[in-house]
Amino acid sequence: MGKHEKNGISTMTKMLIALFITAISYIVACFVFAWHDKVVSDALTHGFFGAITGECGMMGMIRTTRERHENRRWQVEDRKYEAEKNKTEGADRGEDHGQPQFESQEGLYQ
């Protein structure tokens, strides 16, 4: 849900409902015109469904891009959280992550 939503229905959902109602209305009107006049304009039908397809494609692209950015933001937040968690756990055990720790240097040069 977006920031400015009050009733829980997103703007894209409202747009899809409006497009669905418009498409059904157009199809019913075409049936009526075809029954009455026996002629339906092919150019008008192609243009109408082309516009609906373009609108739905753009909304899908917007949603995909938004989800990709959201997932990326969550990944960055998770990495920061894990880094902080590891840093505090290491400090609790007395580890220093800044310098490597060596057990003993005896016997290295023998």
C-alpha cells in the first residue's frame, strides 16, 4: 500500500478495476452495434484494446520497478542489521574485528 491510501485499495487496483469495467462496457456496446447495424469499426476496436494493453503494460512496469527498488532497500537494511549484529556479538566475546588475532608466534621462525 502507498503512503496516501486511506481505504486500503491502491491506485493501481482502482485503475485495473476501471479498465476492466471499461473493457466489458465496450465489448457489450460492440455486441449491440453488431446486432443492430451488423458493422463494428475494426480501427476503433484495435485502438481501444491497444490503449488498454499499453496502460496495463505501463502499470506492470511501474509495479516491477517499485518492487525491485523495495527488495534492494530491504537487502541493504538486512546487511546493515547483520553487520551491526556481528559487531556487537564480537564485542561481547572480546573479539577485535579490526586486527587479525594470532594464537602464538612461537615456532614461526624455527
